[in-house]
Amino acid sequence: MFRIAQRVFPASLILSVGAVIAAGCRSIAPAPIDWPREAAAWSAAVTNRVTLTAASARDLARVLNPEINALRLSRQHADREALAAGWWEDPAFDLESLRVLRGGPHPWILGAGLRFSLPLSGVPGLEKRTALAYARADALAVVAAERELLAEVERRWLACATDARCAAAQEAYLSRLAERERQVAALVAAGELPPDERERLAQERLTLETACPCCSAEAVARRHALLRTLGLHPDAPVELDVGAVQQPDALSAAFGAPPATDLDLVRHPRVQERLARFEGSEEALRAELRRQYPELELGPLAGHEEGGARAGLGVGFTLPLWNRNRRGVAAAESARDSTRFEAVTAWRALVAEWREARAALLAAETLERRLREERLAAAQAAAARTERLYGQGEAALTELIAAEAAVYAIHEAWIEAGRGLDEARIRLALLATGGRQE
């Protein structure tokens, strides 16, 4: 039992009040990082040897890429904030106790009150709409980041595929060069060619073997960069099926139709994210403006004085005379103006990127077509003609070797031009305005 001023309060009442207060609080359990367990889980993501295609690599990156998963966790934080927004302020309980130092038989004066804040200005509803707008902005940020991730996977995959194509072209040329080297050695032994020609071919072969497209440090770095983008362990037992037929329009099909006009880019996820944040900042500004209005506080009052109990009703409100939430309104107005400018700037940047990407695609298509239809076709025709003349005894072996070297050089340039064309297509596909929206 608990006694104050000759009044008895049962222990059950005190425990009930304590339980109600404790129920309104929440404790968080610690979550330390178990590094050995994290390392084992990362290594166990891929245990058996698997073969990845471009499509499966994109699907794997959606699941395992750490950056995109961090953004998804950030989106969950925004969703939780949206669920927690819009609540009324908690009630306040006041308790007063006075003792008359030189009084009569009732020296204690007790008073208690319970105050409820009634949001007549509608601030909780505006806070709810603000949180929902910011949650939608975070969801759109995840969509835009997923697009960037898929494009990055495609670029890194193209780099590895280009290395494999260059290696295959080099291997075919080296086998042909070895045959020509034996023919040159026979002609040198017969005295029909100088020894310098044999040495030149040997040096060319050594140079090509040293610059192996799949064995260089740059090629190894590109493979590890692809694994890192996929979220895999550096030692993951995966094989890349880079020899499969590429689908240059795969990203375009996933992202939607390309824009037709500048205003179509307003529907792009980057701009939509900025617009959602602009909408949230406007709702936040409305909430700060509403906070200038007085909030009504209402609640029952109880007291004990001169041996008698008293009850009543208390009403209170603030007077917006000087402060009137000036700082909050100023900060919210500045944030609104900033987000509006960011939305317009994002749209302008996309318009410039779209124009530049179209020009880059046109240039890449022109270069690839010229190399494939003009230079490579002409070099192959010249090499075939020289080989025919060499078989008829009307051309020298050195001329045939030079013609085949020209074909190989142009073939390598055409492979690189194909990679540049695919990268230009990826760049333009990122500007599509359709696809999945949150």
C-alpha cells in the first residue's frame, strides 16, 4: 500500500499504471555482426559450378547486389516512417502536491490533470501524406537504381564477351599465322625469302600471344568487376557463357518504350522520384504552416483540498503572437524550392542525355556498319583474291600475310565497334519511360 496525505492507493492500481506506461515503450535487442557467419554465407551463395548467361546474370544481380539491397532496406525505413506518421500527440498527465506549512487539519493540497492535444489544424494528416510521398520517392529511387544496376551488368558482361570474341579471333589468326610461319621458314631455307621475314613473323606471334585478351590484367579485372556487380564472392565457381547470342534489345524490353518527345521524359523514374520528393516537401510546408495555428488542449482535472474532492475540465491553447513557427516554415519553404529545382534539373539532364545518346547511337551504328560492310568485307575480299593469286603463283607469300594481317586488324576493330554499339543501345535504353513503376 502507498499512502500520501492520509489517502490510500491500492498496489494493483499502481502496478496497472506502471504496466500502461511500460506498454507504450519499446526496447531493441542488440544485433552484433557475426563476421565468420557472414563470410560463410557469402561464400555459400554459389557452391556448385554454374554457367551464367546474360539473362541469369541480370536476375542474380537483382538478388545479390549489395548496393541495391541497401537501397531496399532504406525503402523499408521510409515505409516504416510512413506507418508511424500521422498519430496524435501522446496525452500528458500532471500531478501537483502542496503542503501548507502552518495550516489546520488538512495541510495537503493535491491536484491532478490529464491533457489531450486535439489536432484541429490537421497536422497529423499532412505528416502522413508527407511520409507517404517520401516513401514513394524511395521506391522510385530503387526502381531507377535497379535500371542502373542492370545496365552496369550488361556493360560488364559485354566487356567480358568482347574479350572472349577477341581471344577467339586471335586464336584463329595465330593458327593461320603458324601455318604461314612454316611456309616462310621453308622459303627462307630455300633462299627465296630473307631471314628477316621469318623473324618478323615470330615477333608478331610472340606479341599476340603476350597480349592475350582473356589473360591480361585488364581482362581479369573486368571479370572480377562483373562478379562484384553480381554480388558474388571473388572465388565463386561460375562460368560465363559469353559465347551465347546477345540480345541487344533485352534491356529495352525490360525498361519499356523509348521517349518520343522531351516531355515524355517526365515519366522517367529519376524525374518521378524528384517529383515525389517535391510533393512531400509541399505537404511538409503545409504542415509547418498549419503549426502556426493554436492547438487545443482539453482534459479532466481533479483535486483534493480542505478535506474535499474537486473535479473539473481544463482547456488550453497556445497564442501565436511572436514565434508562429517561423523557423519551421522557412526551412520547409527552402526545402520545397530545392526539391522543385532538383526535379526540373533532373528532367533537363535527361533531355540532354537523350539527345546525346541518340547521337552516340547513330555514330556507333555508322561506324559498325562501315567496318562490317565496307572495310572488313573489302579486306576479306582482298585476302581471298591474294590467296587465289598466290595459289596461281602470281602473288608473293608476304603479300598474302599482309592481307591476312589487315583482315585480323579490321576484325578486331569491328569487334570493338560492336561493343561500342551495344553500349550505346544500353545508354539509350536507360532513358525509356515505360517499364515497372512503384
